[in-house]
Amino acid sequence: MKRSNTTNILLTLTILTLASLSTAIGQEQKAGQAQNYEELARRIVSTSAAIKPGDVVVVAGGKHTVPLMEAIAIEVQKAGGMPTMWLNSDRVARSRNIDMPEQFLEQEPRYLAEWYKNVDVFIGLPGLEDPRAVSAGVPQARFAKSAKAGQVIGKMLNDAKLRGVFIAYPTKQSAELNQLDFTAFEKMHWDALNADYKIISEKGDALKRVLQGAKVVRVTSPSGSDFTFTVGDRLLIIDDGIVTAEDAQSKFINVRSASLPGGNINVTPIETSANGKVVVPKLRCRNAPLTGASFEFKDGKMQNFKADKGGDCFTEVMAPYSGPKDMFGSFSIGLNPARKVMENPGDYRPGDAAGMVWISTGYNALDGGNNKEPGGFSFPITKATVTVDGKVVVKDGQLML
């Protein structure tokens, strides 16, 4: 079992080909990397997606990802699958964000829900080359309308037979956003993608055995976080980069999906069980700094949010949603030893980095939670210590299993 990090909504938005939140693969990629497309495509098709003869496969991406999309489609054909390529572009996505009349954003893509009932595998590459430029200056209310309309997709995903694989790539733009040297950032990405997923899976299984049914999970950090929650009978999902035959039979789409790079364990705890304080020195809101953030959980509900900088952005992001946007939604721990948290220098806290903790509020239905309406926010807890019914599983941001 497994699941990608960074958020269930990412899956829904990718499938809808709306405003992509994925990292884009840049046109500046070196020729040497392009030569690896065939090898990577074989791995995706044979191992991660396990394409079988007769599988109906959608390969989706942006104009800048066409060479890899082609390589994947060719490998799908060699495996006996039936591929179709879907293309997105920054220009079209930007126009949707700023030009499309607002009332049309609320149109439910029911046709797409019907199409997906006939698809066996969705292989998603980044649809946008520059997601920041595509979303810059767009009122959050427009994204909220699209997300609400997209619920028709979210509601059918768990019931569909669809399984998915999602591939991220490094670019100079993403390195710049994270305040990192591109060469080092790029190397780390490929190292993480090519990590030993057998070891990652073993770590995830060991952590799952400890977390399953946990009554008291306590999370603390040097910045001042100190909160607890209960896992109970909730589903634990391990992203180990592979959709196994067992995974493919799950009733949850996020079990039937994998990400590359992978390496993450995720759970939607008992929402009302969260209590205590969360302090996040720095993160980003719509690609802008959000610093000195803090709030409390009271019976699972976020209260008293404060921030030294960027609080207005947080308010804007949350305001258009009326559902359980401020209820505790999910908890995850990274498992990939090749992915690194880099905060000095840098501003990088990937959810699949071994020992990295993220929590979120809001939508969690694709992982079996009770928050079924769109909206929410995610927060990194760096250098966290996690204790599960008295057993330390993460200490100062390092896995202890």
C-alpha cells in the first residue's frame, strides 16, 4: 500500500486538468536527461503502473513533457495497453483562470467522470511549465468554484477502477522558488526517484504496524508545536512508488495511486481527536512567504490562527470554502532517505523526505476521512518528534525505525 505525499486534491486537480499544482519539467532539461526517458518509461509502465494487456491508459501532461509522454505511450503499447495522450498548456490554463466567465467555472465536468469509468490507468505528468505564472493574481474564489465543480470527479474516484501514477520533475523555476542551487536540487530529485523502494516499503510497513490503531500520537517540535490525535481504525496508506495487485483492488483511489519520487505514509486520523498547539516558523501561501504561523486544535477544529507575515493570504485561501476546511484532515511522515529538507540555505520541506512531518486541515475523503468538501491548508512540522502510544518513531526530524 502507498500514497503520494502532497495532498489528495493534487490528484483530483491533475485529473481535471485544471490549475496544476505539480512541479513542471522544464524545457531547459539537458539532452543527457532526455536520453533517460525510455528507461524511465519502462519502469513506470512495467513496475509502478503494472500495465497489463487490454488496459485503457491515459497519459496526460503539458507541451513541455511530450517527449516523455511519447516514451510512456510507446511502452504502454509494447505491454499490450491502449494509450491515449491528453495535453495541457500554460496558455489555456491561464485563460481559464482569468478569462473564463465566472459562472462557467461552476459547470460540473460530468462528461469527464463518465470517461474515467472506462479508464484503467491514469499516468500524470506536470501539465504546466510555470504554475506560478498561471495562478498569479487569480482570486482564490475562482479556484474555489472550480474545486466545487470538480467534486463530481472526486465523488466517483473511490468507486472507479482507475489506478494512477504521478511523476514530478525538477526545474530551474522550482529550484528558484525553493531558494536552491538548481544543480544540487536536480541531483537530489533524481536520487530520490531512483531510491531503493524496497527499503522504503519496509520502513513504511514497520511504521504502519506502530501507527495502526494508535490511541495517542503526540507531535512536538523545537518551534513550539505540541499536539495529539488518535488514529483509531483509520486507513494508513504507504506510498512506495508502486501500485501492486493488492493495491489495485482497494476501494480508495489514493491506495491505487503512486508517485515518483515516492516515500510517504499518510493517515486521516479521527478528525475530532486533535488537540494542542501548532507552530510553523515558515511555509508558503500561494508561493509567497507565510512566516510565524501558529494556531490551536480544539477537538479537531483549528482556532486562533496567527502569522507574522502572510496571514492575509491564508485568510484569502480559506475564505471561499464553507465546509470542514478548518477541521484536522491528515498526518504524514516522509520515508525517502534521498530526499532532503533544506531550510538553511533554502526553503524546501518535501513531504517524502525521511522524517519530515506534514499535517493538513480540510478535504480528506479520498483517504477515507469524513471531510468531504473542498478546502483546507497544509503545514510542515520540521524537526518534529513523533511519539506513538509512548514509542518514539521520529526524533528531531529523523526516522527512528
